[in-house]
Amino acid sequence: MTAPRLHHLLDDGTGRTRPALARLAWELTSMPVPYRGLAWLDNNPLVSDYLRGLARGTIPLTHQGLHDLDSWRTAAHLRDLLMATGALPAVDRQIMQFERWCLHRLTEITDPEHAQFLRGFARWRLLPHLHSKARRGPVGVGSRNWAAGSLNSAAVLLTWLSDRGTTLKTMCQADLDVWFAAGPDPHRTRAFLRWAMTTGHASRMVLPTARRAPVAPISQDRRLHLLRRFLTEDTIDLRTRVAACLILLFAQTITRLLRLTLDDLLDQDERMFLRLGTPPTPVPKPFAALVRDLADQRANMNTAANPQARWLFPGGRAGQPLSVTALSQHLQALGFPTVATRTSAFRQLVLQAPAPVIADALGYRHSTATKHFIAAGGSWSRYAPRR
């Protein structure tokens, strides 16, 4: 597609580009390699139809207008571009996807009382949880999946109660105990049950303690071996190397490290610091060089999606970092045990400095660092002042 054709698509009927879409046109045609920004228009004929409709006003230039389009994938990509260029107000993509899914899911609930409970749970518990996360940064796919799984499990519980001849309101401790002993994935209903008890939709009951099988950390020797590998093996994709080192050195989760931006990289007196928490954390020189290389050679920058992205790990969608799923798959393909490695790194760090100091520097809660300190066999006496 040529730039003149793009401007023709965005013509509002007066011979000019619709003003609200002017920045979108400029971003697509002023990229270092313009044809890459225009190629996606040719690859999907619906894009041209949707752009023409948005320009002429037959498709409302609103989130709801895009929500009503038939092809949700095309609409989602277009929505990201419109938000990134200011044509639409910014809204978290994962929250929008959850809301769309939730509306569809609730239409499948045939019992009116069940639907009422689930609607209230989504509105007053799940969505506020997601919005709280969005205030700290982009909501991850995992959080959206947790919310969807919680709603689905709540629906299963309500059906299970009906089959037993009872309801959420008449459910008793004996019912709860049977559910947690034999129900399908009962622990995913914890959020729903707590909400139901807090709001008076269910009587007060005691939820069994959640027990998660701990993931054994890798050995310190294995951790150091992996660190040497990802620092030096230049056949591995650069962003994957940097991500692995962030986990190995600073015990970061994938969700956390994908939220990093160029503004979190601080150079002071030829030393690099990384803003993970407070205060910023000094970065060892070999790794600092790797991070600088990534900042200068970020992927997905020559597309319509990210001409001015600040993400350290920009994704293929406008305004979005690389997805958790994509990075997880890259690491998994290289045999990198993400959780076990992060656990090992955290335990080593809290043995080197007081747990609260590590928690603040890495952006974790003090309680999280303390749990790792205890699991690592640390003794509080090591921090006692010497006389």
C-alpha cells in the first residue's frame, strides 16, 4: 500500500484526513522503513474497511465502536494503534479483553441467580483487582487468565451446589469441606468464596489452608553456569539473554522485567543502575554492557506498532511490551528453569544483605524476602551488631 492510498482511506469525506486520525497516518508513513508500517494494511483487507469506516464515521471512533466489530483480532490490533497515537483514550488491553470475554461468558449462564452472583463477583472483585494492577503498569496475561479462571471456577461451584440440592446462601462448612476434598480445582474458587462471605452472599466458613508444592531452587553452581552462558553466548537472541540475566542476578519475575522502560536505566559516573525498586540497583559491568546493547538494538522498532516505544522489551502490539507467553517460550526452549532460577537468586541475595534491604531494592514486599531468607536457612544473628 502507498501513502496516498492510506490518506485516501482516512479521508473523512472532505478530501482531507480525519483530524483524529492524522497522527496515525503520520506515524505509519514517517517510519525509518515506511513500507513496513503500511504492509499490514495489505495483509488483511478488513483493516482497510475498518479504517475507511472510522474516517467516514460509519464506525464510531470509540472503544465500544471497535468492540462491536466482527473480527476482534483485527480490531484489537487497530485499537492498540489508535490508543498509541492518541485517537482513543488509553485503556489496558488485558482488562478490555477480560471485559469482552466476561460479557460473553455471562450470557452462557442460564440460572438467573448464578448469573447475578457471577456478575457481582466480576464487577466488584475481579475488575477492581485488575484495575489496581493496571495503576502499577500493564496487566499481564497471567492476571487476566487468573480472573477468567476464577469466574469459570465460581460458575462450576454454583452448579455443583445446585446438584447437591443447596445454594451459595445455604452452603455450610460440610459442603465446603466436600468441595475442597473432591471438587475440580477447588482452590481457584477461594477469591469467589471470600467475596461471597464478605458481601453476605454466603455464611462465614473456614477455608482450608492453601498448600503449594514448592519449586526446588537450582544450585548455586548451576546458577553461575547459566549466568556465564547467557552473558557470553552471542548466538542467543539478545533480549532473551538480558531477560535471563535479570532473573539470574536480580530474581525478577518475567512480568516485572517486561515492564522495564528505557527510563529505568540510569547511567551515573559511567556506572549503570537499574530502577527495580528503591534505591536503584547497581548493575555489574559485564551485564551493563549487554543491557546497553539491547537498548540500542531493540526488536520490533521498525513496525507500525512501536515507532517511539520506551519499553526495554517492546512487543509487536502498539503500546505493549513483549508478551509474557512469548518470552517464557523463548526461555523454555533454551532449557532455562525460570521459577527455580528466580528462587535460587532470591535466596542467595537475602543471605548477602538484610532481607528488607533486598526487598526494597528489587521491588518486592518485605514478607516475600523474609520467606526466602527463612527458606534459605538464614539466621537473624548474622545481622546482629558486633561489639
